[in-house]
Amino acid sequence: MTAKSFDPRKLMELAVDVMVKSKQEPRGDGKASPLVGAVLWNDGATDTASRSELRDGDHAEFTLLERKHRSSKLDDAVIFSTLEPCAPGSRKHPKLSCAERIALARIKEIWIGIEDPDPTVDRKGIKHLQDHGVKVHLFDRDLQERIRKVNREFIAQAEVRAAAAREGGGKQPASLSEFEAAQRGADTDDLSPEALKEYRAVLGKTGTRDVAAFHKRLSQQGLLVEQKGRFVPTGFGTLLFGKEPRILLPQAGLLGTLHFDDGTEELRDFDGPAVDAPDHAIAWLKDKLPNPITRTAAKRAEVRETFYELLREGIVNALVHRDYSIKGAKCQLVASPGKVVVMSPGAPVEPVTMKQLEAFDAPMLSRNPVMHFVFGKMKLAEERGLGLKSMRALASTAGLPLPSYSYKAPYVVLTLYPDVASATTGLGDKVLAKLSEAERAGWAWLVTRKSVTAAEYQQAMGVPNRTAKNHLKRLTELGLLRMTGAARATRYEVMR
């Protein structure tokens, strides 16, 4: 493959363009069919297909592989599909799923637009491809949003089916983790009655009128497993609701460390139910950390609450998306008066990339869907990628420094500053000594932005054009900014 012959972005865009040509096959059950576009790239040549292009109900990938390229050699081919290919078992026997067809065609690489939230597919199509050596990528976030908009009716119906399945009303998703199995040595007495009572209230009375019904509901959600007439917590049930989950799973919990300016520190371990950890950690820090520096008391209160809302989201993400198979590391919360860091073991789950996470533009692909579902039910997490997207918006609206993600093996690290003054101080004495007062003021504004142009900086800071360019050049030389584009398209990306 060469850069000239293979341009993933253009092929993604082509798949989206083809998607809208899909035909809605006639149905009598009111079920909406997805609009799907697929592109096959093979040795520089491209071909396309859309759902129902040649026959009602035919999937776009089936049309490409079986109707248009059944006799083609596809070992080096790449396929682009706007929707996750259907998974094994999702079609009526003896039909093969699209994921199986792609693997059998010996295609080694695929770009997928969005997950299919239908419970017969969700993550299973991606998992089958990855398990069979197919490298999976996801479409760019802006194209994903176009796909979701066009398919909003299908997605809404599929998510209703998914919710019913998670609560025992349909086929369950395939196992994606060892922690979905019964936890050895665990018993329902090991679970926190208080945490379970709160979750039971969230679920409502339907199916939870007595303990037996509630336990059955928890088993349907992958939190308990029935063994020899009794219920046993799964690994995820233990992590989420265990009184002391670290007795059975040492990697559980959240370790808190608070560093004070006088050199002393305070330690606090949040090693009870995972569903309680975010609020307990926030309450601990609120009593210890100073209020942000702002001009008015009202603004202080607003900024303070927004900062802790961002921190809560960060802690939830760390607990929900961490790799619990890494047994020698734990989620950590490291705080000081001017900075809070949240550390979560494990790189982003493939095919989500660190680059997407750093840009707060990562698609939603949970490593631990069982945990994510429970946190979502308890209004502690947002599903389908809305949480990350809202974090930048919240920080920007409040005038807070934008949060930043980085990777320091084996941790994904989230850094938050409570105010712009702290973000500036966080540069360190050596860097600060190289900046003028005006450049420091400029940096204090820049940390609330993702990227800027020279004209935007000039207007915001009220300085002449030449001065604005000199400031930006200086900050770039110090590694605080990265210049992208050229001439009038030049932008300065804030490095975090």
C-alpha cells in the first residue's frame, strides 16, 4: 500500500456517501433497517455496495463479497463498512454472518463506522474479527456522527432491544471478559446491602419485588451466576457491589493520595463497592482542596462544581474502562492543591487509539460493558461516547483548563487543573522563567482552548499581530504549542 493509492479518510467518506443509497426493504413488523455503505479496496481498485442494493435485505458486505467479488483474491484487500458487521449467530441458520465472511475471505484489515447496538451484534462482530487476525479501525468521529444521524431510527430501536436483553428480555451478548464468570470464593453475603439497595431502587419494582426476583435480574445482567441452586457473584458483580472486593480481587478499588504544599500527604483507599468510589473520592477532596481562584464567590462556586463534575467523570471512566486483567496495578487518584491526576491501568481497548483519547474524540467502545451498563443505570456514566465529548464542553464553558489524557505504561493518565493559574504554575519554574508576564497571560488563556490561530490569539489578548505571532512562536519553541497547517491555514495546537 502506498499513500497515493490508499487514503483511509477518502474511503471512509466514500462509504458514508454510499450508505445513503441504501434501500429500506419492506417489513411488516415496523423494525427499521440500517442504512449501510461498504467499500472494498483491493490493490488500488475500489468497489462499493449498499444495503439492499441488489436484493431486499442483503447486507452491504454480503453484496460486496458474495455477489460482486466471490471469485476475487482478497488477501491484501481492505474493507470499509459504516456499521459493525453482523456477528456469528445473529443470522438465521444456515446463513453466515458478515464478520465470518470477512474473516473467511482472508481480509486482514477493516474500518468500521459505528458499533451496532443490537444485542445480537454489539462488540461481537468486532471481537470475532479481532480473534481471527483482522486489524480493526474505527471511522473518524465526525463521520460517525453523520452515520448516527442518518441511522437514528434504527439505533433507537436497537438500543431498546439491547436494554431489554441486558435485563433478561432477549439474547445476551457474547462473553468478552473472564470477569463475567463466577468469582471463585465469592458469595452473595460478600456484597454490600447498601449498594445493592441503591441499585435495586434504580431498577424499579419490575422484576425486583423480592430478593429472589432481584437476584434473577442481577444474573440476567451478568452480575450473578446460578450454581447448584444458589447465586454466586461474578467478577464484575464483586467489583461493582462487593463490601471488600480487594480480598478476592486485589486489583480492585481506587487508591487516593493527597499531597499538601508543606510536603505532607494523606492517603485514602476507596476499596468498597466500585459504584460508591467516585462520590466518596469527591467528598474527600472537597474537604481538603482550596476553592479555585476567581473574581466572585458565585463564579467560584460554579467553577468548583464544574471541576468536580469533570473529576467524577474521569474517575468513573477510570473504573469502568480499566483493564482488570492487569493484576499488579490499581486505579489511582493523585491530588495536590493545584492539580489532580487520575490513573487507570491498561491502554485504550482496541481499536480505540490513544490519539483519539488525547483529542477527547474517541468513539465509545467499552472494555467492560457489564460495568458500564450498571454505572449508566445509576446515572454515573454516559454510554456511546457522550461522556468524553461533554468533558471538553464543560471545561470550556466554565473557563477551566481543558483536561488532558496521556499514556504512561501501564496507565492511561487524566490530568485536571482546578483553575488557569494552577495550569500556568504547573509548567514549572524553569519554563516560567523563560516566559514574560504577557506570555504567561497568553498561556493562561490558551489552556482553555484546543487550538487557535494567530488572529484568534491577537483578538483575545488585545495585542498587535506581530506580538501575537512572537508569543505563539516562543510557546512553540518551548514545546507548549504545536504548529499545524501552513500560511493562512496555520493553527497552534495546545500541547498538554
